[in-house]
Amino acid sequence: MAAAARAAGALALALVLALAGANSEGDALSALRRSLRDPGGVLQSWDPTLVNPCTWFHVTCNRDNCVTRLDLGNLNLSGHLVPELGKLEHLQYLELYKNNIQGTIPPELGSLKSLISLDLYKNNISGTIPPALGKLKSLVFLRLNGNRLTGPIPRELAGISSLKVVDVSSNDLCGTIPTSGPFEHIPLSNFEKNPRLEGPELQGLAVYDTNC
């Protein structure tokens, strides 16, 4: 009886923890929804009173009811990103391309340790690329092109060995283009249309970011 009671208690605790996790993810997504203008009503199903957000449109979860994908590309959304997105610790795909998102990229996105794809291209995002994105050690795709980003390309990104695609073209970045790590294989066309961005740095010879 005692063993059964302990097992039942452990199961109940696991359920409570799972629900708490789902609720914290729902809270994070609700914060995002509050920060966005949604003229087409595409986020109408995002009901914060539900136990978890896994039934919401444009949200994908794994079998443990943890959010793994946000597919919000090309939905005529405007507004800004929120730091609460950093609480989606199982998120693998953050797709918010081709909207009218403004404001800055929250450095809290650097907490998304499972993130594979960060697609924020063709918005109206300003500010700098947070160096904290260098903590995204699972990242493969980083597409920030077609925004109003300024400042240098953080050298921290060169430490992401998994990174295969980087596109920061059509912004207002400055300094020089990194050439180490994954940047060895990124085509120069993915950096073009940044009037203040200079050519690839010469390792050990050139001081970079001189015009930032």
C-alpha cells in the first residue's frame, strides 16, 4: 500500500509539474499575443484559460505537451517581441517572418537552448543583434534579413558550430563580416545591402568594427 501511495504521489507530482510547465508556456505565449496586433484574427484560438497552449492554432507541441514550434510567418501581424519568449525552453522553431514586427530582438531569446531555426526576416525590427544569441548551441538557421538592424554582427555567433545558414542582408549593420567558425561557409550575398558593413575581416590583421 505504501509503495502504491508513493507511486501515486509521484505521478501526481509529475502531472502538476507538467501542468505548471504548460501553464508557464501558455503565459509566455499570452504575453506575446498581448504585444501583437492581429487584424486577421489568426490568434483567436489562443485562449489563456485552457490548461495548455497545444490546441492553439500555429502552435506545435511534443508528446509531453511542451511547445516546440511557433509558426506565425506571413500573417499580417504587427507589434513587438516579448522577453517571455525565452521561457519556451523546448522551442525548436520560431517563425515570425514577413510580418510588421517592430522593436528589438529580446536578449532572452538566448535562453532557447533547443532552438534550431530563428526566422525573423522581412519585418521592421530595429536595434542590435543580441550577443546572447551566441548561446543558441543548437541553432542551424538564423535569418534576420530585411529589417532595420544596426550595430556589428556579434562574434559570439561564430561559436555556434551547428549554424549552417545566416542571412543578415538588407539591414544597416556595421563593422566587418566574421570569417571564423560557421561563417567560413556563408556566402557574401547573405551580408549585402548593409551600406556600412565592410568586407570579411582578415584574421589577425584587421581591426574589425572600426566604423560602428
